[in-house]
Amino acid sequence: MFAVDTEVAIGGLQYNAEHGLNSLGLPARIRLMLQQLAVFNSDQVNAYGIKMPVGTLASALEQGWLLGQPLFLSHDRHRLEGWTRALGIHLEPGLARLTGLSCIPETEAEAEELKKLVYHFLRNRS
């Protein structure tokens, strides 16, 4: 987890203890949103007939554990639902699950703050 003096950048925005990072490394404004633990994917065949190998789950974890990424409905980048952050891979015999945290805005103010964060994230990512 993050130390108190840790500083992270999301898009071009810098966040540190002054901004209120919580123990999950989420900015204070994001951490106030509704938070739900979720299974993002597994190494089993999903409803769309797609199977993700454990290596792919590990790659997704590597890409999304530090800062997280926007959560869009239907992957169209027009219907923003929230922010996600991968937390780990849960392993059982014959099954691996990519788990994480989904943060969903509950108020209009939270939704507006999230839009700003996502705008900077998408504009500045490499």
C-alpha cells in the first residue's frame, strides 16, 4: 500500500498525502464514492466465449494496480461509470480470478470530479 508521503500521478494530476490518498492509493475524491470489490475476469471461459490466460490476467493487474483506470459501460468511452483499480489475482486449484475495486459516483459532484480525472488520465497517458 502507499506510505503517507507517496505521490502518484493520474493523467497529469499529482496526488499525494496533501490530497488525501487512502490506503488503496485512491485520491480523496475517488475514495468517497461507492466502493465495491469485484471480479474483473478469470482464466475460465466467460459469457462471450473468451478465455483469458493467467499471464493476461497478470498483465492486466500490472497495468491497473497502481493508479487504476476509468470504468466505461460497454467500452465505448462515452458512458463513464466510475473508476477501477486492480488489487490482485485470487488463485484456487484450476481457477485464477483478477480482483479489484470499482468506485462508482453517487452524487453529481462526484461524477463531475471523476470526469475531470478521466479527462486528464486519457489526455496524458502514454
